[in-house]
Amino acid sequence: MVKFSREYEASIIPEWKAVFVDYKCLKKLIKRIKIARRDAGPPPLLAAGETGSSYGFSVLDPVRSIAARFAAHHAAASSPGEEESLESDSGELVRSTDKHEQEFLEKADEELDKVNKFYATQEAELLARGDALIEQLRILADVKRILADHAAASSRRGRGRALGRANSMPPPSPSVNGSSGRHLLSGLASPQSMSDGSVELQQARVAEGAAVAEEVMAALERNGVSFVGGGLAKAKKDGSGKQLMGRAALLQLPATVRIDIPPTSPGRAALKVWEELVNVLRKDGADPAAAFVHRKKLQHAEKNIRDAFLALYRGLELLKKFSSLNVKAFTKILKKFVKVSEQHQATDKFSEKVKRSPFSSSDKVLQLADEVECIFLRHFAGNDRKVAMKYLKPQQPRNTHMITFLVGLFTGTFVSLFIIYSVLAHVAGIFSSTGSPTYMDIVYHVFSMFALISLHVFLYGCNLFMWKSTRINHNFIFDFSSSTALTHRDAFLMSASIMCTVVAALVINLFLRNAGATYTDALPGALLVLSTGVLFCPFNIFYRSTRYCFMRVMRNIIFSPFYKVLMADFFMADQLTSQIPLLRHMEFAACYFMAGTFRNQAYETCTSSPQYTHLAYVISFLPYYWRAMQCLRRYLEEGHDINQLANAGKYVSAMVAAAVRFKYAATPTPLWMWMVVISSSGATIYQLYWDFVMDWGFLNPKSKNLWLRDQLILKKKSIYYVSMMLNLALRLAWAQSVMKLHLGRVESRLLDFSLASLEIIRRGHWNFYRLEHEHLNNAGKFRAVKTVPLPFRELETD
């Protein structure tokens, strides 16, 4: 049976760990009480100070002892002002161990107060968030209802007018009724459509559009949403009492209904720019009927509200878990206390205090959770409870031994095939000085590419294992769904399967080459096609959710800075800065298999041509450029945070150092060698400072842990110092570029591959401490649920 302390530690919410009951500390205090009682010896049967006379030994001694206990209990209960029984002087309640029992009760009271304060704060925030979301949903429902009713009425009236005009006049132009459905407030006609038809028809349309706009604005203002530009002015009348529908009256239509949708993607950004452009045109008089709510924005608003309800429900579930775990912890620890100290009265009163506490007795969170379930079921799941629970309570993936078995199977197969390949290559003299250079020139790039990918995936699996072991909530940090996120076993399976497939292709390729088969180099190309097909496979196999998430993140990186930068985006971009050799291998593979050099194996075409050299420059700079653009995007979004500009400067310095090294490789003169040393040293110092101080949070001179930070997840501080030295050593790998090493073709390839592998190892090592620092920041601010921006917000009037 698992001890409760272990179960409790494994169940607490990592970001809220500091505000949970310190069960371990209370257990230590109980152990002190137990040791003190053991050292003091067995207590006397009668309370001290009861009487000086001794009855001697008698069979009535137990009865006298029980009577004395009842008398002491009655005296303590009847004394006023001692509700907690923490300062009692009675001999039976407080004996020689009074100090330790008092310390326990005081500590338990502090823990109870801490839990109550945090629960009250979180409960108030969630209740306020729930009220705001219900108001947002009411606004959305009102707007959709009004617009749907108006669209239906316009359609009926349009059909009636069309039938009436069919007998008296030719069919109207499509522009008259064609605007219906293009905008949600379609009753507000465009100037072109208003110029067609009779004056009465124009007046009817404008009046209809104005009525709909007023109705929408009234519905929104009832829910606390204001508008820029004020209300809808009434049309002017001439002397005959008719409304003037001229430009002067139309210019007083309200501004665009503001639905706050963050421009997180190019599509949303274009929509925002279009909205602002329409507002400018409306102010200039070019578009007097620009008061509309775009259908796309309404869809975004509905999605944001749905995500906000999911986040609210997640917060409510966490708060319920917080309450139940703390109640259980107090119950368990009080049972241990009364068993050791026999303080029944103090324990009972403290138990009653726990039961009356807000975190134990309040049912507001339960009521709001039920209400959120009903709302989500009705508005976002079509009254399908199964669909609603799929979103509200996603099922955790079941642990299966099949994945572990497959990892072992593929790993064993990989080792066996690698041994076979090594023996065959040695017998064939592939890696000897007299071996064919064509094999190394072509096969090396393709298979090195897959080997680096497999190594990176393996290290990511190690990261996942360590994050899980240390209870770092990486799924919350990356905003991954717990039901589809990769586990460390999945990552190990992917790495082992990739390497098994690659080494199998190596063995087959070597067999075909030794047998004199033609087009043996088609096998690496087939491997590339197979891997590309697996990546883009639309079927729900081979971790489709992970593959699509990877492609989505890569899209956000490539099109930086047009997409909002999330944690997963810049984390992946940092990985790419360590995979520049992989990108170079991909460049060669694309050149070799797509540029027509397959038949004659003209290796020089893809290495020495000017186009290839220029493309190598671009590929070496791209990861740093993408990362710098992400920093600039965050600088603009986060209130001009100067740290983001400094971070962008780090990547610019890396680009300069890479350019100088390329120039030195082309013209190895002493001047450029010193330029390499200066630029690369400056970039390395910049990067090390950012690694240690900003990304890991180390080098704090005021920390209680020397040159580290106050909070550490790993127990041994020496690991952090060794990690800092390892990161420093691996950051200096560029030094080999200025060393004049005389190596052969095979040795040179092996050195390049080893340096690329060391950089990936450094990045995998960096990943753990980066997320550890991010997790501690979340825990310091008690962030356990993401905050979704609400679409409808109150706007001040001009």
C-alpha cells in the first residue's frame, strides 16, 4: 500500500505546491512529539497537581484515572476564552511534551490560514471570470439572434418584392439584393446599391439597416459594451416631413462594432487592418454604411469564448482538487496527531475549524462547475454530453506495454543491423583511403540527416522523462493537450524506429552496391520520399496530432513575424539554431535528387557552384533570422520590453559570427582568422550570459544557493554547476574552425558529424533547465490555467 505522503506529493498541482498543506513538515513535528513522549517515559495515571496523597496500588486505579480525565475535560470545556485549547495548563492536556504539541497546533493553524487565503483568492477570481464569460455569451447570443432574425426577414421581404416587381418592371440588378449575406448587418446597403432603384426603396433600406444597427447596439450596450462614435443619429427631415437620406445624414451612422480579436495570424491581422481601413473610409465619407459585424470576427469571438469556458472549467477542476487534497491531508495528519499526543479535545476543535473553513465548506465552485457544464453542453456541444465531456474532461492516454516492447524491439534491431553494416563496410573497404569517394559524398548527407533527427528526438524523449520525473508541467507550458501530447516512450519509439529504418536502408544499399546493381543511390531518395509521405500523411496513424502540431509550429516559424509567438514556437526555433548542419544536409539532398544530378552523380554540382554557396549562406542564417523576428514581434506585443531587443541582438551577433566564419573558410588569411576569433568570442559570451542569466535564471549573487537561484528542483546542486561548465565547453565548439587540422575525407566527415551531434546534445541539455526556469516562474505566480482574452470589451466613446 502506497503511503499517503507519497500519494499526496504525486497528486498536488505543481504550480500551486507552495500553498498546499506542508504535510511533510507536520509529520516531522509529530515525530518530535513521539520522541519527546518516548524519552519522558510513561505518563502517571493521575494528573500532576491533583493531590499530594497516594492511594497505593489498587484495582480501582483505572477508575480513578478515568474520573480524573473527565474532571479535567469538564474544567477545560467550561473555562471561557480557550476555544482552541492551545494554552491550557491542565495536567492531563499539557504534560512535559507541551512545547512540541503547541508547536504542531500553531503550525497547523498557519497552514490552514494559508490554504484558506489562497482558496478564497482563487475562488473570487474564478467566480468573477465566470460572470464575465456568461455576459460575453449573452452578448454573442443576442447579436446572433438579432442578425439571424433580420437575415430571415430580409430574405422574406426580398422574395415578396421580387414577385411584386416581376409583373411591372424588368428584373433588378443583382447588386440590389446581392449584399444580403455578405455582412452580418446586411441591411445597411452600400452607396452603389442605394443609387439604384426608387427613392422609396432606398429610404426603406436605410431605415431597415439603421433599425438593425440600433437593435444590435442596444443589445450590446445592455451588456456593458460601448462604441467608438456614439449612437445612430436620426435622419434629418425637410419641410415636407420626409426623411433626408443624403450623405450628411448617412455620415452619422455608428462605427464598426468592436469585437476584440487578437491578430495572432496573418488572416486575423488582415481582418484587423481591413476593419481599420473601413473605419477611416467611413470617417472620410467614402463608405457611409460601414457599421457591420463581420461574420469572420463573430466566428473568432465564439471560438475565443468557447476556449475561455474550457480554461475556466479547467481552473474549477483544479480548485476542487486543491480543496479535496487539503481536506484529506488535514484529516490524515490530525489522526496521527491524536494517536501520538492523545489531545482529543484540541484535535476535535481543530477538525471542526477545518470543516468550517471556506476551502472545505464552500460549494460555489461546485455550482459554477455544474453551470459551466450545462452552458457548454447547450451552446458548444449541441446537447451531446459525450462531445462536451470530450472537451471538458479529456481522457488521459492509457499506458500500454506495447510501446515499451516496440522500443526494445526496434532498439535491438538497430544494434544488430549497425553491427552488420560495420562488418560489411569494413570488408568492402568503404571507409578506407582507397574506398570510393562517391559513396561518402552522397550517402553521408542523407543518412547523417536522419541520424541527427533521431538523436534530437531521443534527447527530447529524455527531456520528457526528466520533466515528468521532476513534475514540470511541460504540457501546460507548451499549451499541449494532455490527451494527444507525446510521452517519453513515444519519443523513444520514434527515435528507435527512425534509426532502425535508416540502418536497414544502409545495409540494403551496401548489398546492392557490392552486387553491382544500378541506381543504388535511389534508395536514399526513396527513404526521403517515405519520410515526407509519413510526415504529411492525412490518416490518423503515426502520431497525426503531433505531426500536424509540428507542421503548424514550423509554419509559424517560417512566416515570422506574422504569427503570434507562443512558447512552443520560439522553443522550436531555438532547436533549429542547433540544427544548421541538418539544414545543410537537407540542402544537398534536395540539390542531388531534384536538380538532375542523379544519373551521373556529379557531386561537385551541389557543392562548388555559386548558387549552392549562396544558398548555404542563406540556410545558415535562416534559423537566427527567424528567431530574431520572433523577438521583434514579442517586443511590439509585450509593451516594448527591452529584453526582447537584447535577445534579438544575441541572434544578430550569431549571424555576424557565422558570416565571418564562412568568409574565413573561403579565404583563410590571418586577418579573417582574427576576425573569426573576435566575432565568435563576442557572440559566445553574449550567448553564455543569456543562457545562464535569462534562460536558466542562474548567476544570482543574492541567491541562497551560490551563483544559482533560490528555487531548485534537482536536489543536488552540483548537477547545476556541472551543467554550466558543460554548456560553456560545448559553446566553444566553433574553435575547431580556426584550427588547421589535416584530416582525410572520412575523418573530416566524422568530425563534422560529431560536432553537430555535440551541439544537439548541448541543446537537449539546455532544454531541461529552460523549462525548469519557466515552470518556477509559473509556480511563483500560481499560473496553472491559461488566460484566454475575451472578444467583447468595453470601449470608451469618442
